[in-house]
Amino acid sequence: MKEPLKDQIAFVTGAAAGIGFAISECFIEAGGTVILTDVDDAAGHDAAKGLNQSAPGRAHYLHCDVAVTDDVNRAVASVLEEHGRIDVLVNNAAVPISGRMDTMPEEDWNRVINTNLTSAYRTIHAVLPQMLERGKGSIINISSTQAHRSWADWTAYAAAKGGLKAMTTQLAGQFGAQGIRVNAISPGAIDTPLNQQRVEEEGQAVVAKWEKMHALERMGRPEEVARAALFLAVDGFVSGHDLVVDGGLCTLPRYFD
């Protein structure tokens, strides 16, 4: 099928760069119309403008802070008013805040849980009713390999991503009979702007550690996660699944702090 998402409307959070942008680009190439949402308005507008050069009118940017309920409700209502529906929801937005469990400030913990987990409650709460009304919809939650194994000093992030994984299972079972498919993706270390920022702060040696943790001995690329998202977005018989896109990271015992 040349354009498996033709005439589909997708809502992607954290879409101005990295995995969210790659998913948006992949969906548009597959024929879909994508609403890119983010808090970085300059990057978001530039991203939509760039995508519209090859697919005019099929990329739209909306400001949306997923940590704020009113922002989410306003963005979803705007899309429903203009397009009438949301066929695919991708919960990708997240903040990467580390911290030891015994020293992490509660403020940081709350920010991670609010932005990385409660945000998915907000978007699904806003989008699900119209999916149920139409008897069709695909929800994709971007979890993490940190939901699968122990990483030093990333407990809050792991708790949020593990919560997304559990939410995926629960919702898929509850709403499958109503035509709603819910899946998750757990990426390994992906070469995104956020990880590049960590490299700049911590030095190039961190890349060698990340690469060695993967069986493929390299970092993943955003477009590789995007292709997994496209597979889950297209109508099919997959629901309640966590698709691990990690270059074999979870198959190996080695971990480097």
C-alpha cells in the first residue's frame, strides 16, 4: 500500500524535533495529515513548514504543553473542530530528568511524572471519546527500555515510562472491542537532539558507552522508531503490544553508568 495513512489525521506530541518529528515526517510520507504539537513554537513552526514543502497542507503546528490540562484540551478541540476527528494519537513528549531516589527533589519527581505519564492521561482523556464514537482509533505511547531494566539514577523516568507501558496493556484490553488499538514503543538509546545535548555536556565517551550497551553496537536513529510507529498506526491485528526498538539492548546483561 503506497499511502497506508491516506486521509488519516494524526496528533503527535513533542513533535518539533527528535523522535516526534521523525514520526510526523514518516506519517506524512505515508499519506497522513499530522498535527505536530510542542512547547518550542519556533522549532515547531519550522518543522511544519519544512514538511509542507514536500506535502503542502498536511503538516500543522499547534502549541501544546502536555503538562497543562487546558493546553491539551484546547489543542484537541481545535483539531476536532477543523478536521472532525483524530485517527492516530502518539504520546511522545517527555522530559529527561535523572536523580537518585534518596536525593531527587520531589519537585523534579513530580515534573517527570506529570510530563511523561499524566500527560498521556490528558491526551487520551481528550481524544478517546471521539474514537469510541467512531468505533476506530490507534493510540501509540512512547515508553522506553528504562521500563524494562534498571538504569542508575533514572527511577522517576522509569516509573513514568513503566506506567505508560502498563496503561497501554490496560486500555488495549478495555477498549479493543470498541475498535481502539493501543500499543507502546520502547526505544533504546536514539540519536536525538536531547541525547546530543548530553554528549556536549558529558563528552564523547558517553556515546561509546551507549553504543556498547546495544547488541548492534550503535545508537538507533529516530526514523527507525518512526517506522515502528507507522506499523502500529496502520490498521491491523496488533494491540496491547510493547514494540521494543532497542538494537538488542534488552537482550544483553551489560550496563554502563
